[in-house]
Amino acid sequence: MNKSNLIVLDNVRLYGTTHLIWLQAGNGYRSALPGQFMMVTCGDSEAGYPDPLLGRAMSIYRLELHDDYVRLGILYDVVGVGTRWLSKRSPGDALEVLGPLGNGFKPDLSLRNMLLVGGGIGIAPLIWLSDWLTDRGAAVALIAGARSIQGIFPKELLRPEVEFISVTEDGTLGQKGLVTEPYRQLLSWSDQSFACGPDPMFEALHSVLLDVSPSTELQALLEARMACGFGVCYSCAVFPKNAGGVKLVCTDGPMINSRTLYG
């Protein structure tokens, strides 16, 4: 973990309200793993929002290793003051970032068929995970769910070997409904599954898992508001059913097994 100023290389709107910012990072990120995150300081308050802004916890979307630097991507939705400020950064600007933080996904590389499920902006860390797994010879299916077509990640930006299943609640792209249905259909194929998105999605996926394939592991990457990112503020505390007390998303997670969460 290190705190540093990372230089913006590019910053564009990718789809809907979702933007992609690329940063030039140092060697401290070469050992980062899919599912880890960073705390990004998002600048001064805007008029009408007098309180100082805290850092934003953001997953690493992709990591590209070059000889003399690391190119690091963050996928983010513009939803408030901080992310609106972030969307206005230009190439050459510096961002104050703390990372890499947390415990990411732990794929079992002795297994072959990997099933990934992303809800909304929860797709972000799963893109890098899909890259990481295909680099190691795994077969990957990725389910992306959103309210409408505006929230679906562009399929053409994925590795061609990744099977992509889009699901929208209004039926404007792919299957109409929720991610639980294709998850149910593909569980018998998968050896291990990974998800990132809202908490109700995790609980619904876990119920399907227990019903269809209780021996399959589901690793959930939790989303939480954080003030520090390294276990001091306790703003990201959760109380899993099988963990014997409190867990912190920032230091004990963000990856937590669904059986730990829900029993």
C-alpha cells in the first residue's frame, strides 16, 4: 500500500453515465490482483456542497504492465460531486491515490470453468478478472446485468474468448430480467463463481447456488462506502452470519465467500 500522485493518461465517457480513466502508476501496483481497490481523492467541494470530500473506494478495472510504468484503469459512474469532479480531469492532471488495498478474488487455478456476475458498475473488477483468468487458460463466462442498455459494458472491449451474457431489467439488451436466471442456467457448467454488485444481488445469487449447486463456491466482492480504506474508520463494517462478529470490507475483504455472508 502506498499513497502517491498518479498522472491521468486519458479520461473518457465509455457508455451511459460510465466513464473510464487511465492512470500512470508506479511499480507498487505490479503485484496488485483482481478485486483489489484504491482510495481516490476527488478534489475540493463544489459550490453548494461545503463539506470537504473524502476519498472514493474504486476497483481496479484493468492493469497493463509496461517496462517502465504501469497503466491502470478505473471504471466509474458519475453519480455525485466527487465522480463529477473526477470526470473533468484531463491528461497530465495528477490524482492523489492510496493503494492497492484489500483482499481480492482468489480463483482456484486447478479449476477450468469460471462464471462471473456483475451488477451495474460492479462489472468493473470482473473485466480485469476475466483477462487474468483467460491468460491462465480458464474458460470464462461473464454475466452483466443493468436496468437498461445504457448500463451494459460494451462487449467488444472484452477478450474474444470470454462468453458474454447481457441482462437488462427493461429488456433493451440481451435477456430481460435479472442476473439470477442466467446464473442458474450456467451453474452446472461452472466450477467456481465470482460476483460484484449490490448486496441484494449477492443474496439472490447465494440462494440460487444453494438450490442448484451447493458445492460450488461463490466469491462476493462487496461494495461499501469508506473513509480511510485501511481499517481505521470502521465505516465499512459488515456482520456476516458465519464470521463470528464484525468484518471490515476494506481489510477483511472486499472479497468474502457467500457462505460466510449468508450461511
